Amino acid sequence: MNALPIIVGALCVMAIAYRYYSAFIAAKVLALDDSRPVPSNTMYDGHNYYPTNKWVLFGHHFAAISGAGPLIGPVLAAQFGFLPGLLWLVIGVCLGGAVHDFMILVASIRRKGKSLAEIARTEISPLSGLVAGIAILFIVVIALAGLGLAVVNALAHSPWGTFTVGLTIPLALFIGLYMYRFRKGKTVEASVIGVVGLLLAVYLGGRFADSSMAPALTLSAHKVTLLMAAYGFIASVLPVWMLLCPRDYLSSYLKIGTIAFLIIGVILVHPNLNMPALTPFVSGGGPVVAGKVYPFVFITIACGAISGFHALVASGTTPKMIAKESDARMIGYGSMLMEGVVGVVALIAATSLFPGDYFAANTLQGLNPDKPAEVRQVESARYSRMVDEQTQKGFDLRPKELDRLEAQTGEKVRERTGGAVTLALGIAKIFDGIPGLSGLMKYWYHFAIMFEALFILTTIDTGTRVARFLLGEFGGRFYRKLEEPNWLPGSILTSAAIVAAWTAFIWSGSISTIWPMFGIANQLLASVALCVATSTIINMGKARYSWVTLVPLSFVGTTTLVAGYQSIRDIFWPQAQNPLTATQGYINTSLTALIMTAAVIVLIDSVRRWIGGRKQPEMPPDVAPAEA
């Protein structure tokens, strides 16, 4: 199958969805009105509530929501073939993910930028607000751990990536001061300086990696984890305009620019997808994803199609910075479509590899010298048996280009599980195939690794900030000052607690233990958010349009609960019975069961409210009403 009709078709479908479906939701369901006051103006404080240019905010929002999910998820789901992931990405993002983000963003804008849990309290019931708040705190920690682990895997022992990513932090601080202090409002000037700075950071990273100073930033996974924790804490406490917004804005240039260049590369090179439409692993037994294509493809691609984590951003930093209601369509619906494009491109890059090369990079083969000899022997025998069995059945899993790719990239790519290296290989192959750009495989590969790290890290800073807002709101029930986002002691305390929690998960986990739980938690959070969105529509007196959120809610909720049950039964509980993985198994089992229970409680409470009829939202008199 050639990739050209796939990328063109996906772009056309998403463009049509934005032009017509998002316009329908904006006009009929939400009735966006620029005369309605927004929190960035009514609650302006220069710190968290700050009216922001829609293009700058689009960049910040897209950078915040686009983490590991749309990159890593489609790569891991390629185990099932290119067709299941492609259908879920295109259909899911247009009818589910973009609607989810758009609805929650507008709901939060109309409620002083309150969090998802607070909206659940006012739109459904205090019980749902409490349960959602507790569940969200667990979910966001798991999500940040899953996203952060991908950063650790990408930057560990990579001085090029570490140097470049590190250099973007002082660059963002300078751009923030430039836009908001030195040359206030000069967004174009700041953008030009920022883009030049990013390109220079990429170039200098390569020079640094080849210098005698490279060992200083050739860091272990644990050291990268600690540095990332320090960054997440600082970014959460500093004013949003100083670091978080300009850094995400600058990163969005690299993200969108690279994806646009990759789309052009796919169109020019139009590579063949060497992975079949469906592989034998759709029935289960695959080495990358343990379960069957249903329901596991829908939690493996945890972002790109729909993501509950986005509801935290859409009810966190973004609604506090939006300048007028009409901007929400482009920022909410449009940003999610852009993430869907990222997912499609990542899937194409991964499936352009030969199956044998893909599975050799993503399967344990006993190559890690740090493991005991007996463990390595078991892994090696299991891999060899899988290759022989599948090849005899007609699905050739013998590596074809891997030796050449390793020589050209200068890296060992076998048994580099987690998807990041596989995606970098696919991207590098496409770029290397563009006329006039061949022979630079080593540089394309390391650029792709750096791109992935930057892509993901921007979610860590925003996610940590959103999580500390949630913890502050929850703690405000016991100590009022904690609810004030600008109270510095509270900001420090809540940020430290959140950072410590997700750091502990990364420190002790792996992609095989964190990612399945992240996928389940993320999609169940999306179900909770869709319950809130449906309740909001009904409470506005527009129950006739509730199908807009009920349709994706029905599919995502059912599918994810099935996946959660099967994950506990087949993955997490067996881990708990193994003495070597018992602790991790019990934690995964308990948290997954807790999140599933919370989602079911919110769903039942929501249905009770829907059947009971319209409920007037419990909002203070100074808040604009939700009705059109």
C-alpha cells in the first residue's frame, strides 16, 4: 500500500470536519459569542489569567496537548497493521477527540477557567465533582509518568538531544521577556528570533555531541528523570507568560514545522507501507501489545484520536488565557485535528519499515548485558521462536534493512522498545528519501530523536501546572489559601507533590508497565469529560444536540472499560502473582480498578441527572450563564 493516498485522504477528511462539523458545534450547540466576557479579562492578574493572541495560544495549547501519545501510540499499534490505527485516528479525532476538547474548553471559559472536576460538580452533582477530582489526580500523575518516560528513553545517553532541549529553556525565558516586557506585543519579531534560536540549538546540539564535552551530558535515565522533575517544578511555579507559554509557543514551531515537512516528504517520497493492513497479531499474542486489536488498539493510541488528558489542559491554562470565545473553535477543535495529523504521520513512518525491522526494534531479544544470563537466554529464545513461527506462516519477521540502518545512524536500534527509536528510524528513512537530502541519515535520525523529546516535554510542564491547580482546588476544601493559584507557598507545595508522584512512577516503571495503564486512565478520563460535556449541553436546554457527545462517549466508555478489565485479568494481576513484579502488579491493578470505579460512578450519576431533566448550573452570580 502506498502512503500518498492515505495522507491526502486523511488531510481532506479532517479539513472537511473542521470546515463544517466544528462550525455546526460552534453555532448551534455552543453558540459562541464574542460579546460574552472571558476570564482572561474579567479576572486578569498578569500571572495565570492573561489575554493572549490566538496564534500564540494555539501554539501553546497544541504544544501542551501533543505529548507522547500521538507519536508513540500509533507506533506501538502498528503491531496490528496500518489499517486499525488509521481508521481510529481519522474517525476518532473528527467525531470524538476534537469535539471533546472543544466542548470542555468552552465550558471552562464560561466558568472562570475552572477545572474539569469543578465543572463536573456544577453540571452533574457534588458527588461527581468529588469522584472526578480524586480520579483526575491519579490519572494526571499516571499520564505525566507515561509521557515523561518517553522523554527519559529519548534523552538518556543522548548528549545531542539533552543539549538542544536544555537550550530551549533559556531561549524561552528570553522570548517571554521579549514579548511581554522588552517589546510588548511584537509577536512576529519574537517568533523570528525564536525560530532562528531553535534551529541554532539543533545545530549546536550536533556540534556538542561530537565534542570532548559530550560526556558531561551523556546522562543515565535516572539523571534525566531528576532533571526533568526539576524543570517540571520550576515551570509550574513561574508565571505562565515567563516560561511555559513562550517555550510551548516556540516548541510548536518545531513540532508543526517538522510534521509539515514530514507530510511534504511523504507526498514526495510516497513510501510503501511495508507493514500489511492487518497482521496475525490482531488476534492477540503480539510482543508489543499483549491483547487483541479490540479493545487494545483504542487504548494503545491513547492520544491522536481522543485524549482525556486534553480536558485537563482545556480546563487548565488555556481557558485562562483565551481572548474571546470565537478563538475556542480554532484552538480547541483545530489543535486536536493537528494532533490527529501527527498520529497519522507517525503511523505511516512506523509502517514504512519492514515488519522484521519493526519487531526487531520493539521486541526483547536478550541483548541487554545488565540482565542476568538466564533472563537473556529466555528473551532470546522467545524472540527466535516468534520469528520462526510467524515466518513459516507467511508473515516474514526476519530483519531486512536493520544492519544498514544501524550503520547509517551510528546507533544500535535492536531491542530499543517503547516506540521512540522505531519512529525516529521511520522519519529518518522518509527524510533521507527526499531528492537532494539523501546521505544524511545520521543527522535525520538524531534530529527525529530530539524532535520527539521536545514534542513530549512541553506536555510535562503544562501537565504539572494543571495538576497543581487541581490539587490546590481539592486542598482548598480544607485550607482556603491553597485554592488561590497565585499564593506562592501553595504553588510550591502542590507542584512538589505532583512532581514527586510522577517522578516515582518513572523511576520504578517501564513502558510495558506504565503505557497500558496510561492508555486506560487517559481514555476513561475522556469518558468522564464527555459525561460533563453532555450534561453541559442538556443543562443549556439543548438536549436535542446531546448526540454530539453521547456517540463518542458510548464507544470510548464501553471499549475502555473492557480494556481495563482485560488488562487487570491478563497483564496486571499476573504481574502481582510474580514475586519479581508483585509490587508493580498490585499498584497497577489497584489504580486501574480505582479509576474504572470512579468513571462508572460519574457515568451512573450523569445518567441519573440526564433522566431527571435540566439542572440549573450552580454558579456564582458574577459568572456568565451557560445558555446561548
